[in-house]
Amino acid sequence: MSWAARAERLGMAHLLDALPSVRIVAAVAISERSRLTDFLDSSEPVIVKGLIEHWPALAAGRQSFASLCDYLQPLDRGIPAAVMETPAGAQGRFGYQEDLREYTFSVRNVPVRDSLQRMRSSLARDSGSVIAVQMLPLATHMPEFSRQNPMPLLPQVEPRLWIGGRVRTQIHHDRDHNLACVIAGRRRFVLFPPEQLQNLYVGPIDNPPPLSVVDLDAPDFERFPRFETALSSASIARLDSGDALLMPRHWWHHVTSLDPMNAMINYWWGEQKEGLGAPYECFLAALLAFKELPEAERRYWRVMFDSHVFGSPGEVMAHIPAELRGVLGKLDATMRANLARKLKAGLLRMM
């Protein structure tokens, strides 16, 4: 019996409760940057306890949402910022419309303090629509926030504010590492390892950010049968105010704000190459070069990539002396520069 059928049979409140073995993300304490790196190297998300207990923003958020707004509004510089809103019928779901061309939410630019006032007012009446300010760069909009609420583990990383109602954000992923700190309300993250991409039914990548088209709260397994396989590898992190979630880059995650109003500060970081050395740019170039080749040629290049890019270089190149391995060996600065020149020349010929 599938876990979805088991949920229906047992009358579970949510399908996630029927997972055969729900993996709960482990909770840890981290006080040093080196420990942060250790956990990222393990490539597994963890919940971090006690990291932001000293924050006045957390103290305000724990008191009430109105207190948090009272704390944030004097910090606001009055610069307009994007506020997103879903209509009542969307039930707070931030994702695609049915045709995948548009999103379920509208966006407009207004001063942050106006959005905060609307959120406070909405607590007194339930109109069904959900509003949220997301990814707000505090360095520009509330620069004093970082001084009052420092993050010693990431002193050079810009914090961003996520604040609003009962938002349900579709499954997506981040290209950078993510430290998400809840300062008001509760949030639930459902996480999927990067290798589950094929089972998540992700939408078009040229309409960023790419989101899964599966509704986690009511998955259609006839239309998306592989999603049940993805669920078998899912992990759940339930965060209270004061908790933080550390996610290595590329982990897919669905986020649910569990209270009428919620707020979170997050940090994205991680050294990413740019230009011809950027993995995403190379991925786009690979689409251009290999996607329409005959299957026999695609098989050849698949083996080449598996062997020389993603495989173990020690096994593949053991029969060749290190000094003769060329670009298939360890790349130094000169070899990287020569490769970049060849790639640039090739791209120019294509134009």
C-alpha cells in the first residue's frame, strides 16, 4: 500500500504524517565558523539551536507580531520594495498558475512600512488573501538591523527579511548555501536531496526560479507518479522562533508558514564562479551542444562526462603519468586561462 493510500485509510491530517519513516532533520549547536563549514561538507541540512537568542528582533517577534512590526518600522529607510500577494483562492500558495506561464501571486512596489501596516491590519480580519515581503535586502532597506542583530558566523553576508502571512512556497532550490533564522511564528521545511530532481517535476528553468509543479499538500500521483519516490527520501524540519535551518546549496525544499504571521531572516552565501567557469553557464552551453545530437553521440559524451568530469580521476587516469594528463589532470591557472580562451573562441564562431 502506498503511503498516500495509507494516509487516506488512517485519516491523517496531512499526507506527510503517513510517510513510512519520516526523517526529522537533526538539531545541533554551532558557535564557530569552522563548525558551520563542517556541517556543510556533510551535505546534510541541520537545525541550529541557540544561534540568535541574543537578537532583539527575536525578543520582539516572540512577544507578538505587532511588537516585531514596532521594532522593524523605525529601522526602515522608506525605500519601496516588492510585496507579493495571492488571492483568496490560492490559499497562500506561491507557485505557478496552471499553464506554467504565470505565478499565483501579484507583485507591486511599496514602502516596507506600508506592507507591515497591512500585515498588522490583516490579523484583525481574514480576507483570504496572503501578503508577504520576501528576500528584502536589509543592507539597503534596514541597514541598522545587522548592527543590532549580528550574525558572527557570517559577518560579511547580507541578511534578507521574509515576512508575511500563511505562505506555502512551492518546492524550489537555492544555488547558494542558506542559513534561515525564524524570528516570529513557526515554519515547516520539507527537504529533498539534489538527486531527486527527476522525481520533483520541476517547471521551466528559463522562468526563474524553477519550481515543482506538484502540490505537496495534495499531490496528484496519477499525474506525477515519480513524486512518491521523492517523498520516500524527504526530510522534515519544524522550526520554532529562535531556530535556524542550515541547508547546503541545491537541496530542494518546500516551505510552509504555520502561523497567521511569520518572519525569518536568511543568509545566502558560497563562492560561485562567474562567466565560462560558472556551472550554470556551462550547463546552458551543454544544452546547446549536446541536446540535439544523435543518440549514439549522446552516449559517447555521457561516458566522457561520467569518466572525466563526475567520475574519480584517480581511477580513470591512473595509467597516465600525472605530468602528461593535460586538461584531464589537475588544472593550474595557465591551463584554465587557455581553456577559457578556446571556449570564448568557440562561442564567437557560433554567433
